[in-house]
Amino acid sequence: MVAATISVQSAAAAVPAQRFIDDYLLYLLARASHVVSTEFHTVLRRAGVQVPVWRVLATLAGSPGETVSGLADACLLQQPTMTKLLDRMVRDNLVKRLPDPKDRRVVRIQMTTRGETVVNELLASAKKHETEVLARHPDIDATALKTLLRGMIGRHRRGKRLPG
Amino acid sequence: MVAATISVQSAAAAVPAQRFIDDYLLYLLARASHVVSTEFHTVLRRAGVQVPVWRVLATLAGSPGETVSGLADACLLQQPTMTKLLDRMVRDNLVKRLPDPKDRRVVRIQMTTRGETVVNELLASAKKHETEVLARHPDIDATALKTLLRGMIGRHRRGKRLPG
DNA sequence: TGGTCTTTTATGAAAATGCATGCTACTAAT
DNA sequence: ATTAGTAGCATGCATTTTCATAAAAGACCA
């Protein structure tokens, strides 16, 4: 819409100087993510569950037996952060650590019964919330948007380690 | 990573049992944002600039004289976090605090010369990076995507914010 | 077998963040 | 003017995250 399409020179006066960030893809992505996530965080607060805890539980819901590093990657956290988060979640009886029979370096994380109870309620709320969000945006093709986002994610997975 | 892929029923083979989060809009948004931002953070690290510092400078670049709360909102941070971040940025001679002549409660933030120098280099890098990202995704209509994201952002502003 | 390199998780000190609250300044109503 | 209410910023403490590094196990190779 509007601006950005008008040519450069004389148009500059006609286009009010927007902030850089308001046309910066990385910012728009971050802000959109933040805005919709913040809505759901209200649900989490009411349930007394911290955001990173929810992320771990939601990840484990679909893929039990994740490793510490795997969870860190999935939850967009650093590995030491995940280790300490898991310390708290073990303390709160949401998950437990199990040794990997094949590789003794690896620690596999499994939800406790309590963890599963908690996540099941939250998963229902999350799906409901997602539906509400999409309902507010009838112009958005959810499937297409998700495909697009997965494309952005996938095409950048050049190894899951720190880029030099 | 590992298994968990072994199908449960024959139908499961047709529809691979995805993790919940892999089809969850909020997660895909967060992950896409994280992935592309992380790329740019490499640039920031090389420049010795922390991520929140970059966000403040980038915001000020297009809109000088922001308030503390305005910056917190723009940078997706809480107000006390912003106050402390600004303490450090003042200490590092990137910005300065100025009183607002109309309202003595308000503190206006202005970049120093050094701040402007730093941000100008980073803005150039950011634009270059954005171009690269979009170049990797020829299937994505940048204008349409940005419009979509702005829509998501705008339609959720049920908070107190400029009516703009 | 022994040495070296890599991978995986944990730890510890320092830095940043979140939350509640305090304080000052403006606003509105009486 | 007085009071009450609100807005904007700062502060203190507890919690969390980060950064660098350690420790332990597996992989590779001579």
C-alpha cells in the first residue's frame, strides 16, 4: 500500500518520513510475533506458567524424549539457559531427566504426569487463541502464511550452530 | 532429534506426525523472526553493539526525541528495562536525556554524534541484509508480506498508543 | 592403545530483566 | 485551591540470562 512504490526524487516530500523500522522486515516480524504472543502470555500468566516453560512443554508435547540441546534449539534459547530452565522444571515436577542408553553424554527430557496435564490444558487454549487470531484477519490465508514462514525458517538452517 | 517418527497407524504415514509447534502460527512467527534476526546479530556482534542497543538506535534514527516509554514500546521492552538500557547508553555516550519543555515528567532521548555515527553504519548493513534475505526468497512479495505484518500489528493495538 | 578433536551438558560469576513500588508532575473535579 | 486520580520515569530486589569455560563421553586415527 502507498509509499515505497512512489519513485524517489520529488516524491520524498509527499511521503512523510517514516521511521526506518516501520518498513524493516526484521522489525515487522519481531513486532508481529511479539504482539500476538503477548496476547497468549495473558493466558499463561493466569495459569501460572512462565513463557519459556510453556515453550518447553509445547515442544515436548509433539516430540517426547528431546535432548537438552534439541530443546534449546526448538525454544530459541541457548543451551545453558535451557539447562537451568530444566533445573526449575524438574524442581516443579513438570519434567524429568533420563539418561540416553546409547550415549551417556545425552540427557533426554520427559514430561511428568503433571507436565502432561498442564500442557494439555494449554495446548487447548493455544489452539483456541490461534483460531481467534486468524478470525481477526480474514484476509490472511493461514496455510499460505505458515508455508511462507516455514520457508523462511528452513532456508536459513545452515547448520544449527553459531554462524562464524 | 531421533526417532519418534515411527508411525502409529498407517494413516500417520500419509500425514507425518508433526510437532504441535511446527504448525502453530505463534511459533512459526517467533522462529522466523528469530532466525532472520540472528543472522543480523552476527553483524552487531562484530560491531560490538548489543541487540537492544541497536533497536533503540534504529528507532531513534527515524524519530528523534522519543520518550522513554515510547522507546520501550517500539523496542518491545518494558519501561524499567528501557530506563536501565538508556542508563548504559548514556554511559557509553550513544544517547543523552533531555527534559521536555512542555511536560517535566517526560524525558526525551536524543542520539549523540557518536550514536549517529554508529547507527548510520548499522542502518546500511541492515538494509543490505534485508535485501539479501529477500533475495533468498524470490517467492516472497516483500511489500505484501510487510503489509500483512503491519496488519497483524495494527489490529492488535488495543493498548494505549498513539491513535495513529 | 593412546592421543586428539568433537559433542553434549553443566557451572559460576557478571549482566540484564521483571515486577512491584516510589516519586514527581500533570489533569480533572469540586 | 484541595483532593483525587493518572501518566511518566526511576529504583530495589529477586530472578533469569549470558558468556566463558569445565567436565565427561564419544569419534577418529595413527
